[in-house]
Amino acid sequence: MDKLVDYIIELIRKIRSMDRAAWERELREIAYYTKKQLFSQIPGVSAIVGILVGSWVASTFTNSPIKGFLSSWGLMKGGTHVVSRTTYKFLSVLLPLFATALTAYAVQKSMKHYREKRLERDKAFVAQLGEKVLADLQQKMSILDMAKEAGLLSESECDTKIANLYQSYSRNDRSSLKDILFKKLQG
């Protein structure tokens, strides 16, 4: 126990003697690991919607009259609305899948719209950067065009790479948290 107390005291001394640069370095490291844990291990939006719809079905519907009666009186947890076995199977399996698919579709449509707007904004910014940057960008764009013509890239892959290319040239200190959220919404 004394070793633990001594270790904690020594740790507190180190913390108190840290300069501003060390504090900033430690806070950046904490922020990095926090973002990594929060945003790389959570399910996508469509999966969350599917889970929510499934839990709503489970808490609202049942195919057993006895369970429905007991739930309506508060004697057990579960659905209070009794439906046929076929309807319950549809509600418990196909409805969450349909909700997941519909949400994935809506998210992809909204992300496509967002990416198009962002590409327009990035193109406008890059156009102001100067001849050397534009020549470098044009060279990379021609490589992408050749890869597309050779069949190495599909249309959507090429569009994604073009958007990423423009974004890399127009990168200002945009929030990486915002980028992480949009990547998570996509997949």
C-alpha cells in the first residue's frame, strides 16, 4: 500500500511540474485515444436505427396472448399488443431490416449531397492557390483519368479520389472530429 501511495505522490509531483508544451502534448494524446474509442467502435447510424426499431417491436408486440395479458398488467416486461405469429415474425425481423436499409439509403443520399457541396467549396478554394499548385493538381488528375480509362478505377472510386485530392489541397484546420463523424455516417 505504501508503494502505491508513493507512486501516486510522485505522479502528482510530475504533473505539477509539467510545462505548457507537455500539458498540450498529453491533452492531444488523451483526445486522440478518446476519439479513437468513441468513434471507431460504435455502430453506424443505420445499425442503430435497426436496433431501436427492433427494441420498439419487442417492447410493443407479442404473439402470445398470455404474455400480452401479463405485460398489460405490468407483471412482466414485453409487448402488450398481441399479433399473429406471422405478423410478429415480420415485425421482429423484416421491419428492423427495412428500417436499417432505408436509413442507410437516406444517409448515403445526404452524404452524397454533402460531398458534392464540399467538392464545390474545395474547388473554389484550390482555384485561388496559384499556378504551381494547380499544375501539380492537374498532373494528379490526369493520372486518375488514365487509371479510370484503363479500368483500374470505377466511376465512383474516381469521384472519391478526386474529392479527396481537392480536399487535401484545400485542407485547412477543419475539425477531424467532423471528418470522423461523416465517415461513421457513411459506413
